[in-house]
Amino acid sequence: MAGNSIGKAFVVTSFGESHGKQVGVVVDGCPAGLGFSEADVQTDLDRRIPQKPNIVSARREKDIPQISSGIFNGFTTGAPICITVENKEIRSSDYEAIRNLPRPSHADYTARMKYGGFNDYRGGGRFSGRVTVTIIMAGALAKKLLSRLGVTVLAYTKSIDKIKMSKQMSWEEINNHRYESAVRCPDLELGEQMETAIADAAEAGNSLGGTVECLALNVPSGVGEPLMDALDADLAKAIFTVPAVKGVAFGAGFALTELRGSEANDPFRMKDGKVAAASNLAGGILGGISSGMPITMQVAIKPTPSISKEQHTVDLSKMKDATIKVGGRHDPCVVPKAVPAIEAAVAITIADHMMRAGIIPPVLKGP
């Protein structure tokens, strides 16, 4: 079965490969009447690539989005929306010498086994971080839709390597400062330390990982479809479409395992005539359903597997042990690029579930 679509009401289908002609997305089910244009997409695409060359891959696509369907007179029509960007800054020759040498911890080997060697191996093909562009484009549409109901989704870098953000910041501070940092960390002083660590790892032919935190604010209570389509389950699935993601935790996550029930529970109380919780260790989701509290997630991003240090692998053409030193253009840390992609994946899932709950109607009223 195909695995390139996600969602049931707001259905997102991604297509394209890293070194193909283009990458793109089709969104089916978006309500009619939403004001939307390429400019809305461009804003998020521009946030994808940090502007400091020492911490990012030398491949720098311009990423000019083109909407080819589903928009008329500046508004969504209810028809499928197709958005694409072209791949121009490709250098496929970098991959010819290693086509039979699967990069450790990359999808080279597993993709070859699944598709019998017919998969596009250039730049990682369908398994490249390049494909997150499609998620970001659909996410721009989802975020515009959610904004109509006052729902905000924002992600930022929480840690890189052993450098961890501990400073308490309001969501307004996080939102205002995260993109002032090349690594997308709202604590700008800490962000500079992260930049230095990434640059040092790159100089040594190595790479770093880290964590991204994502917040979804003002999601009403009652959103989610347990058991099999629980909100947290679908959020985790969407987040795992972002390459390099290796873990997702909600609220206090694994720290809850070290607490007693009396410490881990979020007591209910009345606040301004509404039910609220005194704390939010559960991360805004109970039983797979939103509680009305902020939804909080921490996402683990592994170090980039393509590094220039010599590593052990096998030569699949000879079925013998071999070594590999990966050349070409690769990010020494993909965490900064993962921030807008994770934000988009979360927005897509929440928009889908709010449509399924009937909170977002099929036709929007007013601008």
C-alpha cells in the first residue's frame, strides 16, 4: 500500500524526490473560502534554511512555490490544492561513487531492499530532508486555516548536543525571538553557543543532533478520535514523517516515570468559569483527546548520518565489507531545518482533527 498521504478530512499527499524535477504536495479537503496565496507559503519556506553557511548544507534552493490548483480569486475553492517548488541546485554526481555503499544510519539500504534497487538514490531520493519542503507547504495552509479559530502552533530548538535551553520564556517571547537565531533557539545567547558547537562538529567531519519543542495553543477540548486515531497518536505519526526524528514525548514525557501519581497528576480547577488544570504535565492531551490546555511536545532529532569521517559499511555490488567517507553537501545538524517542518506536521494534524470534529466547517464565512 502507498504511504505518501496523511489525514482523513484534511488529506495531505506528498510527492517528489531530492534530485527530481520538483517536490510538491496536494491537499484535499481544505474548506472553501480561505484567503491563501504563494506569499503565505513563501514565508514558511524562507524560514527553512538558516542564513549562516557554516551551520548548514551548501545546497541552497530558492524554493519559489507555485500553486497550480484549488485557488480562485485569492480564495480556496474546496478543490484539491497543488503546490510545488522546483529542484535546481542539484549535484547528483556526488552520489554515483557511493550508490552501492549504503550510508550508515541512512535509508539507503532499507530503501534498496524494499524497492529492489529501483528507488532514486540521488541525495537520498524520497528519504531526503528535502522532502520536508512538501510538509512545510501543506503546513502553511493548515496554519492559515487554524489562525481563523485563534489556534497557534509554534516550534523552536530546545537543545543541540549537550547544550540545553533551561530559561523559562513565554510563548510570545519564544515566537518573537526564535527566528532571530540561526539555530531557531529563542534564547539568543544559548543559540550562539549552539552555532559554535555545530560549526566545530562540521570542521571535524562530524554532526550533531538535538531536540525541538512544539506548542499548540488554544486547541479546544474534545479534539481527537480514540482509540486508533487518538490525537497524540496521529501527532506522533505526522512528526515521524520528518526525516531524522527518533522520538516524540508529550508534556513531561519520560520524566513522568520518575514521579508518584500525586506528583504526576494535573489537578482540575475552575478558572474564569471554565474547567482548567493547575499544571500541564500531560501536555494537553488525555485519553487521546485534547483537554483545552496547551499541547506540548518534545521531538528528538538524531545527528545527520552523512558525515565525512570514515565509517564501516558494505559494498552491495560485491557483498563485501567496505568503508565510506561521505562527500557532497550535507547539514552538520538538521535540527534548525526540522523546526518549521515539525511545526507544519503538527498544524496539519490539528487542522485535520478539528475538521473531523466539526469545529472547522467545509465553507468559511467572511474573509
